[in-house]
Amino acid sequence: MLTETEIKMKGFEALYEALGDLDVEKFISLLIRDPFDYTKWSKDLWHDKTLTQISKEAMEYQKHLEKK
């Protein structure tokens, strides 16, 4: 199990890899400015997809990352 510090570091690494420096700053700014309910957000995020579809897309994305 990761410590809170390790989770934060991995989260920032993922954000920087996905968004780049400038957009990470914007993302963090948005989170601070517009607090939201993560549980509600995550339910709405994939409301039109099945668990199988989400899993398949996640596996395809992981394969894509491994090719880089």
C-alpha cells in the first residue's frame, strides 16, 4: 500500500505526463476554485458505458502506454 506522499507524487507524475506543465497548473487551479464531489463526478463520467467496456478501454490504453 502506498503512503499519502507516494500517492501524491504518482498523481502529479501522471498529470504532468498527460497534460504538461501549464495544463497541470490550470487543472489544479480548477480543482481549488471549483470544489466538486468526486463520487458523483465519477458516476456521471461513464454513465453510458458498462464495466466491461471501461475495462476493455483501460486495457487498450495500458497497451498503448507500454508501446511508448
